[in-house]
Amino acid sequence: MAFKLNELAKCVFKEAQSRGWFQDHWQEGHIHEHLDAASEGADEAWKSVDYELPRFGSKINSEVAELWEAYRRSILHEPCDKVYPNGQPIGLSCAEEELADILIVVLEFAGFMGVDIEEAVKIKRHYNTTREQKHGNKRA
């Protein structure tokens, strides 16, 4: 089943909410309407972002660390250790499973913030085409 990123962001955000993540008084796509300092509820909305952002940062860092650990152990292409309740393997390599986790966490937060992630990626990709090769003196 093919999803667009915005649809996927809404789905994974709702799934995360159904499992107890995110403050349940914020519904998908509505927090961004309150983040403008002039709007009613802005203080409460930013408190919610302040509450969720460290959790997001910690969660994304954890998933990237798990990908790095799989690389370090040379098991990126081996089957991951996740299984369904019936004991059947989920059928992903360690690399696939960790990359999916990273994307899911990013999409959860995009859904929480009401970010048009498709448009943001499109704009950022376009901007990146204007940058010099290996910009920023980065080694990686």
C-alpha cells in the first residue's frame, strides 16, 4: 500500500497516540494552529512542544544509535530480531528495521507538529541543489 508522507505522518502519529505517546489533548495537525504567538492557546501549545521535543530527540537518537550498533556489529544485512506475537519473524534486515524506526519517529513528530512534511522535504531538497559540494566542511 503506497502512502504519501503527510498521510503516513498522520497515521503514525495516531498510532503513537493510541499507544500512550504525546499529550492526548493535542490532536493531529492542530497544534501548529496554536504555535503563532498571537493565537489563543499559544503558551499551552509551546508547553506541549517543550514537553514532547526532548522525548523526540531522545527517541530519534536511540534509533540512530541502534542503526550504528548494527553497523558496528556487522549485522546490518542480517535478519532483525523482531517477531510477531505468533513467533514469525517480521522479515526485515537490521538496516531496514532501524531505518524504518527512524522514519517512523520523524513522521510521528511531523504529525504532532502538523508539518507538511512533503512540502518541507521538497523545499529542502531544492535548496540542497544550490549548495556547494560537501558544504560545511563536514567529514561525513
